[in-house]
Amino acid sequence: MFMIGLNETVQTEVDSFTTKVFEFFADKNYGNEEEIYLLTVDSIQNNEKCMYVAINEPGCPWHDSVQTIQNSKLWARILKTGFFPIKSRDFPSGFTITLVALEDSSECHGGKAHFEESQDIKLIDIKIDRVRSNYGKPISLSIIGILSVAFIIASIWHITWHFWKKKLDDQGVCEDEYEMTAADSLENPCNVHEEKEKQEKLEERCTLIDALSEALMPEHFKDFEGPDQKEMTRAEAAIKRLKKQQTGDLNLEDMSNCIKENTWHRRSRSMTYLLLVPLLSLFYLIPSFQMVYSEFQRSAATGDMERCFLNFGCARPWGIFPDFNHTISNSGYIIFGIVFIAIVFYKSQGLPSENRPDVDHKSTKGMIQQYSLFYTLGVCLIMQGAFSIIFHICPSNVSLQFDTTMMYLMMILVFIKTYQFRHPDTSANAYSAMYSFCILLFLEAV
């Protein structure tokens, strides 16, 4: 057995026929308070050689062979560099470091077909450092920095929005420029000469569209009130859009018929997202946390540090979090999500009375607001922070899906909202979007 002290670098040789054991030479204050030490094992020669590194308390039983080393309190295999955080409370009497090289290194190469297996000795450097265990100052500075950035962004938006709002109010807006039927045209009018050349084909297409309209909307349906009226309204709106598109006169008002007339159609493309996404996220959150935390507990119970793919070189454990710095860093998602929701709410309150979200479907001016999707995006940003925290408890290829789910969902909602600005009637409803999202998650899993 060899001795190694704090901040001391020891170079040693390891081969497949001998085991090296080092005992940490602790000072007299060791164990008086909770401290964290970082063991660094760095390969200098023969990086393709696989070896076990194990941490145990001094004394029997000695886990110093390939057959017993996985019974150690902490263990992992390394090729080039390995980091091992060690809490003094877990080793009150000090700790030993056991190094065992393998004769066959294939298990460290993940089934890789071609690698140079060498029987030469492995030369390594070992060093033990004491790392910071009090994170009050860096955490406070980080959160203050995030809040400051959020305040600056919100202030810039507030000043810019009020500047342009005041400028437009001072200049005034012509009624003809603000009308939905004129200002928001989706397609440019056809050229006069081209229109004459295509007049015959246009009349023929319009005749066919009129026939389709009569077939789908017969006279006795005009005053019909019943469960099929919704479908008839959608069919009629679609036919009107098709006819306007043929004449090159399609505008935003033509894309906003069902939204105005059909409450279900409107809410399934706006409010339903805000009700559905948070509910699904909560149902997804609870089993995700249970699965990841149970895997972390199994890793701690068996000492197997390979279960969780943590970068132990920069990970700083605290409480139940083995990588607290990467956990608290996700507070930015949560803070910016809350700020985003606040900005959306403030913006909605500053609209003209006829364009407020609860009555804007009755307005004849401007775009229909439908802010529910914006609120949903803010909720998704908050949930992204929560899922990322869960992922960093025990990162793995399986738990990575929990960290990326909200990213995919936010991108889908951004596309839907962007399309919805000018196509309120034909944008995706919440149920179709969520089923499509489920298919994407399935494809990611397989």
C-alpha cells in the first residue's frame, strides 16, 4: 500500500498482473465538517488499456481483484481520464484508492471492432484536490445575473413597444390601411393582362367551385341549427377561400371566418393548448422523476458510477443532486419562462378594447390575437427547466428524452403560432398537434 496526500500528484505504473492500492493521508481536520474531494486519474501512457478505479474505506474486506472490485463503495472503469468526487461523510475514516488493470480491454471500448490492445504497462497520474462545498456566493451571483438579463430584455421590449405605439397613435392610422380586408392581403392581385388571358379558365374553375358549394351547402342547410352546422360552416369557409384564391383576392378576413363564428373551432386552436399542454407535462413529469431518481439511487447503492453519465470533473454535488451546478443552471429556463408570461400578459392588457383576447374575434380590424399559445410557450419554457433538472440527476441515453421533449414541443408550437398569425382558420388544433407530437417522441425513442 502507498500513501497519497492532498494536492499531491503521484505517478505510478499499473499492469494486468498487479494491483496498486493508495491510502489518502488525511489531515487532522478531516471529517470535522462535510467536505468534498476530487480524485483525478489521468493516463500518461497506453490510453487504450482499460482499468478499474475503486474507492473504499481502509480495512477489510479488500476489494482488490477483478472478481470483487465491483463490490467497492465507488467504482468505475477508465481509459484516458477519470474523475471521482468523494464526500468525507461517506468515508469518515478516510479512503483508499484501488487500481486494477484488465487483460482484455474490449469491455471499455463499447463493442468497437478495431482498437490497439497492448500488454504494456499503463502509466498514470493520481491527484486529490479539495473542492468547494459552499455554493452560496456563485449561486446568488448566477441568479442575480439571470434576473438582471431578464429585466434588461423586458425593459428594452417595454420601451420599444411604447415608443412605436406612441408614434403610431400620434401619426394616426388610416382606416383603409388598418382594415382586415385590405391591409392583410395574403396574395398579390393578378396582373391585368394575365387576368384577361386566364379569364376563361378562371370562370370555368369558379363554375366548378359554385357547383361544389351547392352540393355541400344546399338551401335547406342555410337555416339549419344542429351538430352538423359546424362542419357546414367549415366547408362553406373552405369553399369561399378557394374561390377567393382563384381570383387572387384572398385576404386575412377570408382566413378568419370559422374562428369568428365557431367557438369550438376557435378554442381548440388556442385555449385548448393552454389547458392540455400543462396537464400532459405534469403527467409526464412525475414518472420521469421517479424513474431517474430510482436509477440514481441504484447507482449510489451499488457504487457503480457508470450508470449516470455525469462529467464528474466539473460536477459539484450538493444534497440529493450529484451535479448541482448543472441543476441550478436550469433556473434560467424557469425565470425567463415567468418573465415571458408576464410580458405576454402586459402586452394583452395594453391592446385597444376591441382587440383584447376575449373579444378580438368580434373585431373587424387587425389580426386575431389568440394569446393562449404564447402562454403555453411560457409554460413549456418553465417545464423545460424542470425536465432538465430531472435529467441532470442521472444523465443517460434513456433520460435524455426527458430533457429534449419540451424542446421539440416548443419548436412545434412556434411553427403553429407563426402559421396561425395569418391563417387562423386552418392552423392545427391542439388534439392533432399533440397526437403528431406523440409520433415524434415514438420515433425518437426507437
